[in-house]
Amino acid sequence: MMRILNSQYISIEEIIRRESVTTKNVESVVSGIIADVRENGDKALFQYTEKFDGVQLSSLEVSQDEINEAYLQVESEFLQILQKAAENIRKYHQRQLRQSYFINEEPGVLLGQKIIPIEKAGLYVPGGTAAYPSTVLMNCIPAKIAGVGEIIMVTPPKANGRIAPAILAAAKIAGVDRIFKVGGAQAIAALAYGTQSIPKVDKITGPGNVFVAEAKRQVYGNVNIDMIAGPSEILIIADESCNVRYAAADMLAQAEHDKLATAVLITTSKRVANEVVQEVERQLKFLPRQNIAAESIAHNGKIILVQTLEEAAEIANAIAPEHLELCTESPLSLMGLIKHAGSVFLGQYCPEALGDYLAGPNHTLPTNGTARFSSAVSVDDFIKKTQFLYYTKEAFSNVYEQVAYFAQKEGLQAHGRSALIRFEEERKS
């Protein structure tokens, strides 16, 4: 049974508390796997695939024949939906493209910024017992728009040694360049350091379990990463107008992800609070993943009663949720109060699942409150920004003494000297 809490009687710290899922044991296991892959390359990958996935492979890379065969196995209706989703994702992310710029406001001075795509991106896609073609689209398409030279995808194989046809179909539609049958921390290590088969990449994106997240944390610095994702989460703000059946369904949609997933409702209505509790219990009975969702709701689900929607927004900002639904009479006006959220869903007919699959905005979002300082995966994740500046001799002559004076104030005499030396002869004459 989900808890109903009153904001007047609990602290904000209690409301926003999240359970830590990484343990010392996970850290040490992942550290050992990374070291093994760095030293032994493909040999370690084959061994871990047999150990963790129960599959003996003769080759890590998915062939073009396998991709084409998988594409033909996917029903035409789903292929059309994948194409539609890809089209929406492209349209949305195309507008994120940055342009290089130049500033020439003073004679002899040129400043600017050059936008350069990264050369190689690694995409991790969860697999094995589950298949997430949406993850392929959401991570590959922004990278393609950015102009990434090569996109390397890793995903664990199924028990038959193959990749789920839907994942390969999505990869074909999105434009993935190479695909490898490897998952877990070992896949992250392979992308970060390279092996005989898998090239080293510049950035790794995509979600995974606690071992994948920990591996990304440990390799960060050698490569860039999108984020260290925690369990998925949803927060719904509701007033008296909220449809309790929709709210309960959206909370359960998040809860079925993982026993550690979090579903929270903040409402100004006692009626809504009580009816959502009842509706969650009723709908739970019909879910194929009932056990997972029930445990998530029991341990991490909660409803918070507040006095006003302004208070609800304040608590939401403190939580900084991955997904935030505004199921209120005037969601657009409430949106103005929201500062911290990965993605915001406005109104009764905009469930989180719409953003997961079809609408176009990215579904790879900051979790664990990191929406306070980070954003959804976007085209920006796959570019670098290189500054440049050019001064003529005359232009530099106007400022070199200021540069030297500044350097001397910081106690860096050689810095100052590097400016002064260029006009040493002029200063002597």
C-alpha cells in the first residue's frame, strides 16, 4: 500500500531522500572487470559474455547479414512506428544544432568558436531479457545530427547468441555504424579503452544497470559520458481536476521498470490522494510485471499532500525528478514555476510513455536529482566547442601592457614576459 504523507508534518529532506544503489561490492567487481578488459581485450569479453549471458560467441561484431535478416523479421506495423518515431526525434533534435561564430568588432581582432563533432561515440543499449529499440533511436539520432564520424553500439546478446530483431531494426533506421554483442561493465570498458575488435570511443551514452552505471563512473575522464543514471523516476503534480486512473497508470508505468524505480504524486486534493492509492492497487493486479511494480510502489512510492500548487512546485524543484507530469487544470501556468526537471509533461493527455517512444524529445534524462545541473541527452552531447582568437600586431600593441600587468598581479612573470617580448625593440627606442 502506498503511503500518504502530509507536507506539514515531514521535512523536505525526508521527501527528497533517495536510496543509494551502488555498493562497495559493485565498485570492486566493476573495477576488476575493467582491469581485465584493459589487459586481455577480446578474450575477456568472450569470457564475460559466456559467464554473464550464458553464450559462447565466435565473433563479437554483428554482421550486415544479421542486421538485414533481423530487419525482415520485424512486423511492418512496428517498422512504420519506428520510422515515425525516428522522424519526430530528428525534427526535434535538428533544432539543437549549434553554429560556429565569429566576432570582429575591433580592428585587427578576430574571435570565435568552432563547433566540431566528436569522432567516435559509443552507445550502450540494454538487452538480453529485454529489448529497448527506443534507446537506440534516442542516442544515435542526435549523434548523427551532430555529425559524429562513427557510432559504435554495444548490447548484450540473447540466450541464442543473437540481438533482438527490434534493436537491430532500430539501429538500421537510426544509422548505427557498427554493433557488438557485449553488455555490462565489460562493454563500457571496451568502449573506453578499446580491444582488438571494438574501437575506443570519445564518449559513451545510454542507460544500463548498476554495474553499467558504475563502470561509466569509473572510466569517466578517459572518455566522456552522458550521465551516471540511477533508477527511473516519475513525479506527478495534481490538483482536483486530475484523472486518478491516468495518474495511477502513469505511476505504475514507471514502477514496472525496476524494483528501485520511484513514483511520487504531489497533490492539493485529499480525494485524489486516496483514490490514486486505491486505483494503483486495482491496476496492479492486471500487470504482467506485477511483482516488480508492487515492490517499487511499496518501497519507493508515496503521495504528498500539500496546501497549494506553489508548494508542490517548490517540492518538485527540490526533488528535481527525471520525469515530471503536471496533471492540473492549468499546466502551462504551473510550468513557469518549474526550475529543475529532466522532462516535463503537460496536461492529462501527455503521459511519460509518449516521451519515451514517439513525441521527439529525448528520453535519456538526468536522474537522482541531477536535473538541478544537467540535461537530457541532446546534439550538444556529441560536439566540442573550440575557441579561437587572432590579433594583428597593431591590435595586440594596444593591450599587451595590460596583459603583462595582469600576469604580474598573479605572480606569473613568464606570462607577462611573453607579452612584453613582442614589443621589446619598440620599448627600447
